[in-house]
Amino acid sequence: MDDKEKEMGVLESSSDQLVINSLHSQHPLMGVYSNVFMRLGGEDWILEWARENPSKYLNQLVKMVPNLQPTQGLVGDVNIRISNDLPRSGLDE
């Protein structure tokens, strides 16, 4: 195993550890699922499955990505006028 492979192993195990910690902190049942995930092979297992099932993997990935709506709004210049002549209110405190 060369240095690059060793480095990748460290990164993979830290990625796996982030998944485990995140799932354990969400709910005890999610902690059980994270343990099973690791026993199945962790990130390497998902990679193998994704290579064998690319369309299923991409379908799952799309479902996990937050639903992002395109930004819509008015287009044009915004003019802001600050007037020191207005009386102070509770919002100025």
C-alpha cells in the first residue's frame, strides 16, 4: 500500500466516522443503522453498490438533495433614502 492509498484510508475512515457521529446524534435507531452501515463496509460498500446500480444510486442521491427553488424576484435598481427628519421609534433602540 503506497502513501496515497494510506492517506485515502484515513480520509475514508474519517468520512465514515462523520456519518456515524451524525446518525448517532439524531436518534438511537439511526445509531443502529450507522452500525449496520459500517458492518456492511461503510463508504466502500456504497461505492461498490453504486457501481453495480448507478441509476438507483443517482435516484437516491437526487432524493437526498434539498429541494432548491430558483431565485425569483423583481429585477431593477433599488433606491434607498435615509431621512434623519423622522422621529425615533422603538425599532431604533
